[in-house]
Amino acid sequence: MFALVLGLIGAIFVFALQAVYARQDERRNLVCLARNVYFEARGEPVAGQYAVAEVTMNRKASGRYVGVGSVSNSVHEKAPT
């Protein structure tokens, strides 16, 4: 019985840890996207800034860029050859 309770507590801890790290990844991706838009389109109108964000997200979703699984990787990835 004690081992079952201990296993349950361990499983809950693992799930909570995964949720925290997933949240940190989302925040890190959002900050990276914001910085990318700022440095590439800071003098542009909102439509231009939106276009930069859209291109970044399209690169993330595209299968043409190897190793791009996050916004940060998409920002730092070179164009495909």
C-alpha cells in the first residue's frame, strides 16, 4: 500500500514537472518571437510586424527547415539549401 501511494506521488510530481517545463518553453518561444519581431521590424507598421511573426511561425511549421521544432530554432535556423 505504501509503495502504491509513493508511486502515485511520484507520478503526480512527474506530471507537474512536465507541465512547468512546457509552460517555460511556451514563454521562451513567445519571448524569442517578440525579440525577432522587434529586431526585424521595429520601425514598421503593425502589418509589417505581423508579417515577420507570420513568416517565423510558418518556418516553424514548415517541413523544409530541418531541426526547427521551436520558435527559437526557427529564428536561428539558416535558409534551406
